[in-house]
Amino acid sequence: MLCVRQALRHLITDTAHRAGLPVTCISLKSALAAVRRTVGTDFPPREAAANR
């Protein structure tokens, strides 16, 4: 889980810099919720492949 958190933090930082926003404007909690909504039921991939 620590790897996911660190990867998400890097994504937030890169996105904020590209948008010209301070990094503190983007919440880790909100970003994690967005990732969970986006990934949905296809994660982890092994379980999704076994259901097909």
C-alpha cells in the first residue's frame, strides 16, 4: 500500500505543477477516492481474469 500511496503522491505533484496549482490544493484522500472509482472492479487483474 505504501507503493500505491507514493505513486499517487508523485502523480498529484506532477499534475499540480502542470496545472500551475500548489500541490497543497490537491488532497490525497480525494485523489485516492478518484482512483478507486476509476479502477473499479477490474482490480486486482488476476481476479478479473479468473471471472472471465
